[in-house]
Amino acid sequence: MNASEARPPAAPPAVPDQPAAPGRAASGTSLVRLMPLLTVANAAMYLVYMGIGAVLLPLQVEQVDPADKVANFGLVAGVAAIFATLFNPLAGLLSDRSGRRNPWILGGGLAALGALALLGQARTVLLVTIAWCLVQATMNVYQAAVTAVVPDRVPVERRGLASAMVGIGTPIGTAAGISLATLFVPGDIDLGYLVMGAVIAGAAVLFTALVREQRRTDLAPAPLGKQLAAFATTLKDADFRWVFIGRFLTMLGFFAVSLFQLYILQDHIALPEGLDPTEAVAFIAPIDAGVTLVATLLGGLLSDRIGRRKPLVGISCALSGLAMMIPVVKPDWTGMLIFTVVAALAFGCYMAVDTALVTLVLPSAGDAARDMGVLNIANAGPQIIAPFLASLLVGLLGYDGLYAVAALITLLGAAAVIPIRKVR
């Protein structure tokens, strides 16, 4: 799809029943094939993000400098997230201009394999940071194009189901990634990176081989300068801006806790005799995945049935914030298991319904990847702030303070859906 000319600030926003982009909507048969492949593509992505981010990367940082692991990990994760923030909307813009998604999905997946191989060989904090930046850059090229497939090709009446299929990739990929990563601890971290790189590359090849697309030629691309300037105009749409704020706050609360899960289990939670933190992470992962999977499916289907998105998004955000207080009240293994179930229930519903909500407030149907790329700043941006914020809070207030502040931030994310007007 060639991107249309940049919309002026006064352009009317997209209406809630906005169809898929012209010439792109998938047929019924194509949708049957597309739906499971959306799950595969997103599961592979989260396998890399969580398997590495929650297990391999913090262990690699700890091996390099055990004494300063919290501060160093905050630095590595935060700097790399800057690259994610920059590359996601830029890659979305370029795929809009090219009129294609598949080449960007394939190129990003294959490039990620090379970047992960490099990361496995890093032996200093500086080299780990550089390599993880490259991984984030390549993975966000992949992510930007995959994210745009739903608003491109799925009719509005099937967006809830499509969003659920995208959403269930999160728990599947998270559980598979964490379980897979633990197989390479402690001595084969470099091999673990290679295996995960092979998974994302394989998913990119599979998706692009089976999901055919037609290049969109009905719109002429605007000059690149105007396209870049259009990023700012995207956030002038009030509903899109509130969705952006809500996603940013919710992800900030989520990442502030999840990125430090291994260290929390090492230093804060009283684990049963004989259970080490790495084993605890692997034990929690399938529980998290199973509950999230059920919540994602039910949330997506329920939002389609009742035709309402905002209440489900607000309730799930609020529940997620309240769940974060469980480890404060009960900082032991039982408390962590209860927290995992409640938080997974909330997060699964949130991801399914909020993704559907997002597709209904996009300012421009012709620039879906660009606009989704802007929104994905709300996913990547918190990853910049969260590591620095979390390491600061742990140093000043301990892990209880980290949970309490993350809970407050997430509750503010719940309140952000209230002003949205175009979607119920």
C-alpha cells in the first residue's frame, strides 16, 4: 500500500465503523488462513521479547557484573528501548509508502536472527547494550508491519476476533519463550539466542509465504518529509491521543514490574525450599500463559458480542493495578501465584479489547501502519522509562515501592479511556 498524501490538521477523523483499507480487505477464505498466522507471528515476537528480556538478558547482565545488575540492566533495557521507539513508527511509515507489509516482516525477522547471534557473543555491558539495541531495531521493523495487518485486511465486524488471535500470541509466546530460555541457563545463553533467532526468522518466512498480499497502487505516496510531519498530526485526534495515553500508562506499569521479575524472585520473594528463581520463572510462565489465553479469547469475543470496548478496557486496567498490590501484602510464593493469575486475567482481557479499540480510532485508514507505529511508541516508550524508573524505585523504596507506584500508574491508565467519544 502506497501511503496517501499526509492529511492536513483539519482532516476529519476516521469514524468508528471504518473498513479495512481499500483493496486490502481479505476474503473469507483468506481470513481463515490469516487468523492463526496472526497468532504465530505475534507468538514468535513475544517469544523473543520475553524469553530474552525476562530470562537470558538479565542473566547475561548479571554474569558480566553481579554487583550492579539492577542498575546495568536498567541501562541496557532503557537505551535499547529508545531504538524500539524510533524504529517502530519509522518502519511503519516506510511500509505504508512501499505498499507492502510482507517484505518488512521477512526482512525484520531475518535481520533479528543476525542481531541475536551477535548478542550471544557480547561479554561487556557496552557490547550487550549495542547488540540489544540492534535486536530491538530489527524486531520493531517486524512488529510494525505485523501490527498493521489487522487494520489493513480485517473488516470491522471481525476485529475483535482478529485482536484476540493477535492477543493470544502474547501468552503463548511468553510461556514458550521463558520455558525455552531456561533450557539454556546457565551455560548456553549464546545458543539460546541463536535458537530464538531461528524461531522469529522461521515465523517471518512462514507468514510471508502463506499470507499473500497485493501491493496497493491506488494512492500516490506523499513526500517523505510530509509523512514524517504527519506523525505529529496523528496525535491531534483527541480519541487517538487518549488511547495513546492509556496504552502508555498501562505498559509503563506492566514493564516496570515484568522487566525485573527475575530479580524480584531473587531478592524479594520468599521461595519454597529447593526452588531457585529461574525455576520459579519457568513455573509461573505456563500459568500466566493459560490464564491470559482464556482471558484474551473471552475478552475479544465478549467485546464483539456486546459492541462495547471502553468498559472492558477500563475494568481490566483497574484490575491489573490492584493485582500489583498482592505481592506487597503477601511477598511469598503463594502471593506471587495469586498475583500471576489475577494479573494475567486482567492483562489478557486488556490486550484483546484495547487492540480492537485502537483499530477503531485510527485517524487515517490509508496510513494504518504509520498510525499504529505512532501508537506503538506507547508500547516501546515505557520500556525506555520503566527500567530507569524501576531501578530508582528499588533503590529508594525497595520492591514494595516499585509495585505500589506501578499500581498507581496502571490505575491512571484505566481512567484514560473515559474521555474517548467515538467508541463505546
